[in-house]
Amino acid sequence: MPGIKSQPGYCYARMPVEPRGIKLGIVQSTGSGTISNLRRKKKVTRMRKRRLVPFVTLLIVALLANVALAAAVVTDVVVVGNATATPASVDQGGLTHVTVSFTATNGSVSSAQANNAWVEVPEKYVIGETGGVTATGTKRVYFPPGNYTQSPLILSTTITIEAHANAPTGAHTIALSVNCGSNVNINATIPSIFVDVTGSGLPPADPLKITAPADITFEGNTSGGAQNVPLGAPEVEGGTEPYDISNDAPNFFPLGTTIVTWTVTDADGTVATATQKVTVVDTTPPEILGAPDTWFVTVGASSAPLIALVSAVDIVDPNPVVTHDAPATFGPGEKIVKWTATDASGNFTEKTTVVTATYIVSGDVVITRIVKRGSTIPFKFSVSDVNGVVSDPAVIRSSKIAQLSQDGDLIGEAVELETSAGKSNINGWRYDANDGHFIWTWQSSRSAEPGDYVLVVELVCGTKVKFFFRLGK
């Protein structure tokens, strides 16, 4: 045969194609051979090894180059979409599903690009109350690595079609949208579908309605009105959930009535409103501050210092008004002053102060010497008010005398001066301008019982002047 050489004991063939001139030897042994033949066999074996090693190395390099080239090449993937509605009609308020299929008929996707080889469609289309179509959500279909020119691939998913309970009946055209991955060129198209909405399904949804919380009356809790007013919660029915509920209530409600408008918007954009009346009232009276229960002054003292102590506070009215019936100056005795605090809403509260006005008295006398029965005893004392010494005997209301026990207690009740102990003019007090005193002289009776006595002089202001003396035998 051409290209075949024969020698005793073996043969080899030259291959028609020899990479880089390398010759591959094929050895066939017949018989046992001589030592010379064995040497020739070893020579042939070494030749075969030298020629095989470069060829295998070249083959591996070529294969690696082809793999690297295949990984770097990504061709456009052509995706053909198809969509059908099953069933082709949907009741008002019902659902149907669209099967969307994608057929990759050309191009390829590498492993490195697989995460970005996808087609994305909406998860749901809603046919609204006015017939408009709204897409919500997304669904993504991934294409695995592969050569789709040689092996086309079909992938599919489903899309939900929902019809509003009040959606217009009849045919509706839905143009299905599609998005593609960013790093691989995928051409995808989906034809529009036609869905017939019928009125034979669920009854139309009730009209959207909101009922505001009940009208409320709230007590004012801050200056001028109220804050943190608990309005309550409205009730919503009808329409399509979910609902968006809001109101226009202010943070501060003034005194009087405020209208709060409640608004609800359902999933279809339908809006309903209702109103609530919030009335803030002030029924809490003010509080009077600083008015004492009792007040002691000298006769003729001004009421101004007392009036200056008194004020009022109110929760809602920042300036409640305080009135009183106190005189400009206080006369002798007790005077009940009434205070009244009134707020802008007409609420009022009252408080009283008992004012006691007394004279300044000097001359209380304890007569230490023993007075003989039948002798004359002079009594005198002075009276002053805020303007000085008082000279009018009318300040003296009464004079009484009584005998005292050994313990100093009255024996019986004090009586008017005309007693068995002596007689005198009850109104016999006179004013001595020379020494500024009221003077009265009492003539004791010779038949008076010896012992200790007290003379009690009561002034018109209620003050009592006491004189203690002893009658001897």
C-alpha cells in the first residue's frame, strides 16, 4: 500500500493528515523475534511517544480556545409571545386567567448572562368601574443557558384578569405589556387579548358609603378651646377594598361647633364623604385664689390690701373677672365680703371672707387695792382707730358688772350696772379731752357683798374692756 513500509517483525503507517508534521507509528508484532528485533521494537515505541505528546497538547489547546470563544459569544434571542384568555369572558366582580407563552426560536444564552435573560409581565390586570385597565405587580420568566437556534424553548406563565363589580359589560381589549432583561437582547412581542365582561356573575357592589362617628360635645381643656378630642372611628361599606380613610380635623378645636369632614377612597378611586359635628363647651367655673377665710383689721382700715390678694384662674378663659362687695374702708364689727369670679362662658364661683374690724383699746385695769363698800370707783380707757383717738361715746355698746368666785369665775351672769352692788347711769360714760380717755364713775353700795368683781365694757366692734376690782367689808 502506498505510504506503508514493511520491515521484518513490524510495520507503521503514515497518516494522511499529520498535525505539524508529526507522524504516528502503528506497530504490530509477530512471533517472538530476536534480540535485534526487540531493540527495533523499543526504538519504535520511543518514536511513537515522541510523536504523540505534541499532538495531544495541541488538541487540548484547541479545545480550550473553542470553549472560551463559545462563552464570550451571546447572540440575540428572539422570543415570540402568545396569550390566550381562559375563559374568554369574565363576570362582573369575577376573575379569569391569561396563559402567556414565550418561544425562544433563535440565538443563545451563556451561563454568565443567564441571570439577565428574562421576560417580565404584569401579575394582574384590573378592568375598573369606568372600563379603564390597570396593571399591578410583576411576574418574571428566566431563560436558561442554551443555543435556541438549534433547540427552541417554550416557557409559559399566567396573568390574572379581574373585572370590577361595576365594570362595563361587553368586549374589552387588553394590550399586554412585556419587559426584557438588560444584558441580553431579547425581542419579545405579545398580541393583545379580548375579554368579554358579562353581567351574569356577582351582583354589583354596593355604592361606597362612609358614616362619620356620632356628633360629640367635649369640655374645653385648654385656653380658648380643646385639644386631643377623641373623634371616634367611621364606618365604611360598599365599594372595593382596601379603603383609604382620612379627615380634616384640626389639632385645636375652638369653643363652639366645628364641622369635621371624613373622606374614604376605595381601590377603584371612588370617593365618599360624611361630616361630624364637634362642639366644644366650657361649663367649668373659674377658681378663686388668694381669698382668706378671715381677715382682721383696725376700724377704718382700707380694703385695698385685701382686694389685692384675690385673683382667679380658668381652664378655657385666660382672663376671668373677679368682683366683690368689700367697702372702701371697714367699719367696726364683722363684715362678710363676697367674691365672685366669672369666665367668658358665664360660669362663676363664689367665696367669702369674714372681715373683723376692731378698735385699739388701752386702759384695761386690775384694781389691786381693796375698795370700801359705798365708795366711788372711777373707770377709764381710751379707744383709737386707724385715724387716731375716738371721742364719740357711741362706740360703747354696753357695760355690765358681775361678782367673781375665788377661782376667778363669774358668779352668775354679768348684769347691767344697775345692780344690788350699786347704781349708776348706764350711759354715764363721757370723753375727757384733756387726757384722751372715756371716764365713768361708779358708786358702790354699802350693802354690796364683799368680794372680787369685774366690769365688762363691750364696744360696738365687739371688743370687750374688762376692769377687775375688790370690794372690802
